Amino acid sequence: MAKEKAPARAELALVLDCADNDRLAEFWCAALGYRRVRAVAPYVSLGPPAGHGPELLLQQVPEPKRVKNRMHLDLRVPELEPELSRLLACGAGIVRGPFDDNGVLTTVLADPEGNEFCLLVWPGS
């Protein structure tokens, strides 16, 4: 019996379509504490300052966002404030909430181009 090869190590990168990747890079760098890693049209790559964590790749596309995101980012924080106020000051908008989602205080936000993400306060955090 032949020994199976181990799968190649994969790195997680999240790709977000957008109309203006420079504008969203500014927002997401402020929101996540990330920095620009590289930019090669139509992409701008963002990553954590220490280099450990998922890459956020902003891909400029010609078509506008039309419907709810099928996948979104969750930002988990110990307290709703001051994080909600900070994100709103960065350019986020409130879509819904805050509300209790099965014991998790949840606020659905949108970035400057309308991409939804959630701000979550987990119980006991």
C-alpha cells in the first residue's frame, strides 16, 4: 500500500471585491490594525503588522455590490464600546443592531462600499 502524501500547507487569504481598493484599504487598515503589504492592480494586499494572521486581499472589480455578502468577517471584541464608535468614525455604517443573537451581542455593520461585517461581543470575554 502506497503511503499518502501530506497535503501542501495552505494559507488562508480573504478576498473582498470592491470598486475602490485604495479607499477600502484605508478603512480596513484602520478597522483591523492591518497595514498595506503590496499592491499590484487590481489587488491591494493587507496584513497584520507582525505578519501572523490572514491576508485581506482587496480586488477591484467593475461591477457594483448588489446583494448581501455570502461570506462576511466577524470582529470579536470584549466590549461593544468604544469599538463601535471607533469603527463608525473610520467610515462604517450600522446595518442592524445591536441585538442579542443567541447570547452574543451582535451589530451588523457595513464598510464604505456596503460589504457587511459583524461586531460581536462574546459572553464571558
